[in-house]
Amino acid sequence: MLDHSHIYFFEKLLDKENVYNDKAHMIAYSYDATRAHFEPDAVLFPRTEDDVSTILKYCNEHGIILVPRGAGSGFTGGALPSKGGIVLAFEKHMNKILEIDMENMVAIVQPGVINMDLQKAVEEVGLFYPPDPASQNYSTIGGNVNENAGGMRAAKYGITKDYVMAIRAVLPNGDIIKAGKRTIKDVAGYNIAGILIASEGTLAVTTEVTMKLLSKPKMTKTAMGIFDTVNSAMEAVYKTMASGVTPVAMEFLDNKTIRAVEQTYNKGLPIEAGAILVTDVDGNLESDLDFQLAQIEKVFRENGCDEFVIAQSEDEAADLWFARRRASQALSVYGSKKINEDVTVPRAVLPQLLKEFDKIAEKYNINIPCFGHTGDGNVHTNVMVDGKDPEQVKIGYEAIKEVFQATIDLGGTLSGEHGIGLAKAPYMSMAFTDEEMNLFKTIKKAFDPNNILNPNKMGLD
Amino acid sequence: MLDHSHIYFFEKLLDKENVYNDKAHMIAYSYDATRAHFEPDAVLFPRTEDDVSTILKYCNEHGIILVPRGAGSGFTGGALPSKGGIVLAFEKHMNKILEIDMENMVAIVQPGVINMDLQKAVEEVGLFYPPDPASQNYSTIGGNVNENAGGMRAAKYGITKDYVMAIRAVLPNGDIIKAGKRTIKDVAGYNIAGILIASEGTLAVTTEVTMKLLSKPKMTKTAMGIFDTVNSAMEAVYKTMASGVTPVAMEFLDNKTIRAVEQTYNKGLPIEAGAILVTDVDGNLESDLDFQLAQIEKVFRENGCDEFVIAQSEDEAADLWFARRRASQALSVYGSKKINEDVTVPRAVLPQLLKEFDKIAEKYNINIPCFGHTGDGNVHTNVMVDGKDPEQVKIGYEAIKEVFQATIDLGGTLSGEHGIGLAKAPYMSMAFTDEEMNLFKTIKKAFDPNNILNPNKMGLD
């Protein structure tokens, strides 16, 4: 519980309307997209960067925990106040697109801006912000930067970190810093923006982000390939990428996922197929798109693709994407509890990774349907169990541990885009040596010696 | 001077042939591409990462300064032992390309590999490593990563940091860490590779780098535009980039640079022109290249370009590039001492930046010819003075300070690609606030509490 003197301080600073500490709001801010929940002691809505600075300085002096929160759409509990304290929320005030600089192809945004709002605003003027996490309709740029969000277009366009040119942030001691500039190149001083990205709000509070924009490609085409086996589809993925074309997206569904979608939506999907790959290509010239699609079809057909379909209209493209977009929801046919991970491996070991997952599914007699961003080696791995059966849930988590081990053994990472937060903290020691964990802790301590900023995350304490 | 017991320790560890401490070698390792020189007390050639770890642990325990060195081709003294101590050199042993992984499009290299050797090796198998600093024929990947080197192709392909997927490094205490993976996405733990890039060897010693590779584009075309005024050329630069094409390179020479090259080489250059822009486009389809060139020509002609030439052969392309490639050497017609900086601004303020430079040149009655990577806002700014006249040299440095101030006032950076090192350390406080400098110092101290690793650089002490 926060002492009333603290609440009084914040109410005086921000006005009462920007300080919540009633039970209903505490419950509302206790959740994210995991099923864990932890109530904060208060929720503050800073109006300005100076507010953020004053709040941090005060909390640092009084040892009050502070957890920055975007939309609360994270999959790993990164924005949950697992040790209580204050949630700092940006959706009320610090939610503006401050500038779209068309000449330099840059956007300046506050942390509370919703990803899709930024995408739409820049597309209206012919520019393009590629990172498109599945949460794009509600997740915020502040959250995207702090988790280094990915998305469907990462195969060609990279992830959030590839678009961050500068970050303004407040350090735990209240110091306001700017890291980076509206320039393509900048090698003066340490790359502070580089370490803030993906730091899950544990090092500093982001108050403004400068994002690189691209020109919006004039056209996109969609194609789908149907494969006999998941192995041949995985071979086709990395061979396509190595053949000289870079599709915007290269997404897959395995047989179990195809069956789940078909069972749920009756779309006439090929339920005998080992896998489906759906791919988008883009560019400014019809001939370029046709060249890319011809190359993809060639590699697909050389690698076990029986059927290759190119969408001839936007409706047909939406049809080809339907199964992929509904995959996550449809999996409930396999159990009420889905333990979903976003492990990522070097693309060429995708065939081996999926074989390992098959072995794990067989060993525990469970379903592990997979789909996801194979163009960048990122597999959404879903361990499905009966959520009402504690024994099943226990088995599910044992299987997940083996999923992580198989991933790490193949040179992969615990998380391609969701982060560590609370949910994956127990697995950090599988992925990192003591020396590496010590370095993380040293960095955390350098930025935040009193451990007030989003403590208890990333396996650091 | 190093105590002989230390030399004995290193000779025992590395064999005598890998420990130099004779005068001739100390002189040889006292230089880089600046004219400053500082002799080390010894030069060590580690054979393995374990050697590096043992050396760092020993130096950390005994308070011995250690300076990692690539090819010594830096422009800011970053690899100079300005406080004495040991130079750690990688050219003898840790200079191998360990693997080119074609399936994952990744190269694993040791720090002593020369940039061009990596470029050639990957191009032989159809892949592409874009970063091409002017020093590419001799500078090393270790140096490139630690300075975050840029190059001609940055406008389209970005800089070194955009290709670093993972770094193995040894911390000052001897701990060996790996940061990053052979995966496109990885958000587990802090982005240590992000902070090591551009850290100028002050935080850790790089022992291995995993580099992302691209498919080699099948063709390149070159064009040149001649402009009445430098202002109109600068307008054309950012308008081209914003128009939807992204040239590989977009390089410029101002009138003074054109005249210097013509005076030196007699190539029939347009000495009345305000500026020349030279540009490359690349891709896999002739039609795509033609589309890009047509778009560039259109924007150029709308912005004061009188003459636009497309090279019809490799020889013609080399001709168009000739002036740009010889620009640096030719400038000696303006004075024996060149104080060259690599300031970078947001592209759209290039016209204003060059106007400011004109004012500074006029004020001090000196020549400041400019050329460089305008596609990414990076201007090689050359303050030319008579090196034998101390008064002229003093005036030159006063002018440089104003060059930096104008750059900073326009939202630019002290350095686009050369780093800070010793040469720009005095200007750091112009570019960063006390809070930002404190953060840099805090990070340095967290990694290197005894300040043994490349001290006295980046304005940190």
C-alpha cells in the first residue's frame, strides 16, 4: 500500500483526475494478455515528460516501485506490477503523433500512440511504418519499443529496433536524456537507444520516439503454396530467402493448425497437407512482383509444393490469408489452455526444430500445433492442454521446457518478439550463462541502483 | 613502462613471437589515420578468445591499460594508446572468416578480418555484405563494429550496426559473453550487442561477430547529375529519397571540390557547376533499375539539374565515379593541412548546413570544400589551412568548432561514421547534456570499473 502522503504528492503534481487508486481501476490495470494479474497501488497519467521526470525522481527518493505500461497487450507480463507500486500509463495524455517529417521520412511520436494509428497516419502521406505486431490495433509504440515488437513483415522489413532512430527517456533518477537523432548515421557517444530497445521498461521510461519511415511500396501480391510435408515446407522457406527474393512475409501453418481452422470455419482447406505457406511480395513495379512470385513458385515447386496459387484480387488475397489470421483462435479445438511461445531459430534449422517438437508432443501425448513467421525463423509454438486438469497443465509446462531446450540447442532464442517479462523469467538461466546474467544485472544496477523501475522482470532478481 | 614481470607473464601465455615490446614495433603501433601518435608499452597478438580472456583478467587485476586495435585506420585516434599500456592486435591470428552460412545468410568472422576480404568471400557465393567504408581495403570488421563504420552504400543499405546479429566479447574482468544469435529476431535479455556497437573498444573486446548477409543484387547502374547551385543539388537529394526510390548511393561534390579534382586530374569536369551528384541504383531486373533512374532524373531535373548522364558501361560508370573517389586527395590544392570531419544532419537541412559552412568559410577567409554521402545526410567537411602556419591552424580549429555548432543546431551529430576517439572528445559537451555524459560514464564504469579498457576516449575522463 502507498502511504497517503505519496498519493497527495501525485495529486498535487498531476491533478486528481490523473491519479487513480480506487479498487475498480486497480483491477482494471492488473492484467495484460497473460492470465496473470497483480494490482498496482496507484495508476498515474503523466501529461508531460517533465511530469515523468518529477514522478521518477520522487519514487527513486522514496523507494516506490514504478511500472510503465502501454496497452497492456503483452504476452509475458512485462507491464504487470508484480511487486505492487505505481503503474505509469500513457494513454490519456502522452499519446500524440507529434510530427510526420516527410522530407526526412521520420515520425516523432509519444509512447502512448497506437501502432496502427501511426501506420495509418504515415500511409496517408505515402510513407510506410513496417512493424506490424499482431497487436497492432491496440498496442502502443512505447510498448513496441520496450519489447522490440516484431510482426508479419519482419522477413523483409525487420522489427521495431530497425526503425528507432532516437528515444527520449527519463532515467530512474529523473534525468531526462535524448539518445539518437533524426539522422541515418550517428556514432557520437554510446548507443543508448540500442540498449533501451527491448529493455522491457526496466532501465528508463520512454517519453518520445523518433521512427524511421520508408516510402510506401505501390503494390503487394499474395500467394499460397500447399506442401505434402511440413519438412519440405520448412526447406522451401530458407531456400526461398537464400534464392535472391525477399518476400514481405512468409508465414506457415502446420497440419494440426490447418485442421483446427477448417474444423472451426469450414473454408475447404487442404486438411491432408503437411503445411501451407502464405507469402506477400511488394514493390513499385508489376514486373518486379511477377519476378519475385515466379522465383518463389520455382523454389516452392522444387521443394515439395503441389499447388501454388496467386491471388488475383484483394478478396482472393484475404482468402489466402484467412487461415493464418484465424490460426490462433482456432487452436482451442485442442484444449482449453494454450501455452504459446514465440521461439525463434536460424531459418535453416526450422525443419529440425519442428521434428523435435513432434518428438516432444509424442512423448507427452499432447498436441503442439505450430504456425507463424517462418520467413524469420519465428515459430508460434502452442502446447495445448486441458486447463481444468492440473496434471495436464503440469505436463504442458514440462513440454514447454523441452521446447525451449530444443530451441536453444539449435541456436535459437527463448523469444523472437514477446520478450521475457515474468512468464519466461524462469527459463533465462537455460539460455544465458552466469557471466551473461551478471552483465544484465550490472547494467540494470547502473541505470537503476534502487531497483524501482519494473523490478522482478527478465529473471534479474 | 610495463614491469618485466608482466612481459614475462604474456610471453609465457602467448609465446615470445606474439609479444612485442621493442622500440621499432612500439613506433609502428603508435599511429592511426590521424597524425597523433602514442607509443604503447607492448603489443600482444592473442591467438584465441581464451587468450583475450586471460589477458584482460590479468590486466584488470594489475591495473594495466589495454587498447584493442584493428587496422589502425581510424580517423579519430580511437585505437591509439594515449595513456600507454598494451595494444591488443588481431591481425596475426584472430583474422579468419570462420563460416559463411549460405542457408541462413550469415557470416561468422573474427575481429581481424579485413572488410573487403569479407565482401569478396560472400560475393563469391552470391551473397552481399553492404557496409563499405572508404577504408574497406584495409580496415577490419572488429574496428568497423567498434566504430560502427558507414560507407557509400548506407543510403540504401544502412551501416555496420544494421548487419551485426551477434557479438562474442570479453569483458574487462575476463568474462566471455555472447550477445545475440544467428536469428533475425531475438528479444531475450538486454541488447548487449546494441551497446557494444560503436563503443570504440571501451566496454569489451570483440572476439567474434555474426553478420547478416543479403542476396547480391544482380545489377547496378550509375548516373550523374550536374547542378547549377549546391543548394538545388541538396534539395534534389532529399526529394529523391522521399519520392519512393532508394538509391544505393547518392554522393556529392561541391564546386570547390570539383575544381580541385579538375585542377589535379584534368578530366573535363564542369568547373562552373554548383555541385555534382553521383548515384548508383541496384536490383535484379533491368526494368526496375530503369524505373529508379527515370524517377531520379525526373526529381533532379525538377530541382535545377541541367545535365543528367547515365553510364552505359562499367568504364563509363567508373568515369562518373572518378571525381568522387579522388576528391579527398585532390583537396590538397587548398592547403597542406586538412581538418576533415564527418558531420551528419537530417537530409532535409543539408541546404541550410552548407549555407552555414559558407558563412564560416567567409568569416575566417578559408576554404571549406565539402563532398560525401548526402543520401544519408553525411557531409565530409574539410577545413583547409596551411599546416606550417600555426595561426592558420588555430583559425582552422576555431572554424571547426563553428562547423560542429552549426551541425548540432540543425539537429545533426558530431560524427556520422568516424567516431569520437581522442580527436572529437573536446566537442562532446557541445553535443550532449551533463545528464547524457553522466549516463555514458555510468555505463563505462559498469562495464569497466577499473578503467583499463581504452581509457581517455570519447570524452569520458
